[in-house]
Amino acid sequence: MPALDDILQQKNQLLAAGLKSRTLHATHRSAGAQAVRAGVSFISFSCNDYLGLSQHPQVVEAARTAISEYGAGAGASRLVTGECPLYAELEAAIASAKGQEAALVFGSGYLANIGVIPALVGRGDLILADKWVHACMLDGARLSGATVHRFAHNNLSHLEFMLEQQRAEHSHCLILTETVFSMDGDRAPLPAIAALAKRYNAWLMTDDAHGFGVVGAENPAEIQMGTLSKAVGGYGGYVCGSQALRDYLISASRSLIFTTALPPSVLAANIAALRIIAAEPQRVALPLERAQQFTQALGLPLAQSAIVPLVLGENDKALAASARLAELGYLVAAIRPPTVPENTARLRFAFCADHTPNQVQALADIIRAEGWV
Ligand SMILES: *Cc1c(COP(=O)(O)O)cnc(C)c1O
């Protein structure tokens, strides 16, 4: 029998041969979308800190104060020793920001999805998920034991076809989609999906990871999850909806029950960030404005969110383009399969409130000069 490391080395070589290995890079982030890697400074266009709030003085100060008051860690899960009083304040702020009756905070967006979905559906039930939903929604769907099918991206007639074929054979049905899709930046037709859900007696759950704090839209879904790790600039996940939903999930979500609560400093930072989001609509408008400036400069379809993909095809092309931009001082992530479909490797630009119009224009000029559009 080969030793574990021999097997892993072989696997690593296979990944490298397919340009599929991933590596970690120590990167010192700071205000103004700045990042320093191995002593070299970059402007980052690959960060989800859309509003720059992870570096905001009020947010940082709130975290510091909470550490002094409550200590560095939570001590146990939310249920076991009693939770930090900041949870109630944070959940009230989220429910209010989302216009929902109640909110429940999880350790991360990932934990929210893998906790909420299996709490709501199981064997004998049906999940219909948009083909492009995030990996953690799919992981939650798989964990649930329900029958899982995926409908073509944003394709209402395909969704309706699946409902027609399969709904009657299952007890409950849950439809999963995102408000803003994380790799393409496009948006789901939520009112139309909700109307279908209603017609077929299905529930709708949305993932608002890239919408919250950037693009708000009417959301009729009865189960709305999201993350505090992107525009909010901190860490944590949430689900909001009715009080009954919250009450039930506290008793039924394994990823809430069997994990330690968030550190008080993180709760306080999230609360401070939500306050800024509520008070500064002009800041919230900036990421979309910058993204639209970029797509207009390049003649691309008008950005619908802060995320703009530039699909280049093969992995080597996306990696080479990302490396070229790094030479010029810009951090732009190359996204490859399996994160995106085969042959759609791409540059993924994320625009932030901290980017200046001049920086966006300079980036667009480079992309034209390189002949990538
Ligand atoms: C980032 C992301 C998540 C996970 O959120 P975390 O808080 O980082 O765990 C879930 N869904 C989507 C669409 C995301 O982009």
C-alpha cells in the first residue's frame, strides 16, 4: 500500500498538470483597496470588502471596545453558556436592514447554508437549485437528503418544467437561487421565480452574499440568507424571514447548535458596519457605479452588481492575464473550474467604494491594450 503522502503527491501533480492547483499568498490588506504581497504593493480588484468597511476606523474601534469588554472568544456555542448580548443587537439590525421580521446569525454564510437547508427539507422532499448557485448551497442541499435537481441558470421555463414534472411526487419543495451570482455578477429574476414557487406550492430561499450592502432589490423569498463577510466587512452568516423561521432554526440547525458562537469583537464590528451602511447610501452606491464605469469603458454588458467577469476560456489564458495584471500592480483573481464551468476560466473583477474613477479607467485601458476585449 502506498503511503498517504505518496498518494497526495500524485494527486498534487495531477492538479498542477491541469493548472488546477491552488496556493495561498500572505497578503497585507489596508484601506483604499491596497494590498501588499511579498513586499510589492497592489490595488486589489479581487476583494469582496465592497464598502471598505473591514478597514473603517469606527468598525475597527467597535471591535477593540468589545474585546476589552467581553474578551477575545465566545466560550461555547450560542445555546450552551448563554450568548453575548451583542447578538440580539446584531440580529435586530440585520432584520431591519432586510425589512424582515427576524434574523438569525450563524458562524459564516457557509454554515448558514449547510444548517438551514437540511433543517427545512429532507428525504422525500425536492430541491430545485439554479445551476450556478454557490458551492455551500449545494453542500446544504446534499446534506439534506432531499432529491436535488438543478435548473438552467435563471431559466424560468426550465424551472417550471421541473416543477411540473416533479413537484407532485414530493412532500415539500425548496427552490434555491442567489440574488447576485458570485462569479458572473448577474441577478436572478426574483419576482418571477417567487410567482412560480407560489403556483407550485414551493418555498424560495435566496443567497444575498453579493447583494447586501451593494444592490438592494425587492426580495419576495420567505427564506433569505446572506453573509456578514463581504460588504459588511466582518464575519458571520445570517438567515432572515419570519419569527417562526428563526425560532425553528434555533432548535433544528446543526451548524448553529454544534459550533462555537462568533467572538464578541466580530459581532461589534458587524453592528458598527451595519450602522454605516444604513447611514451612508452614497457609499453603498459606489461599487455599482465603479463597475458600470468599467463595463461602459470596455463596451461590455452594463454591470448589474459590483462583480464583472471577463471570460477568457482556457485556464492558462486566465492565469496569464491575472499574472500580467499583477506585474502592472493590480490584483485580479483568475477563477477556474470547478468554481466555474469548464472552458470559462475568467478574470473576476470586484469593484469597491474605495476605487477611484481614475483607477478604474486605468484598468480598463490596460485591458483594451492587452486585447482581452
Ligand atoms: C461568500 C459566499 C458564501 C459564503 O459566505 P461566508 O460568510 O464567506 O462563508 C455563500 N454564498 C455565496 C454566494 C458567497 O459568495
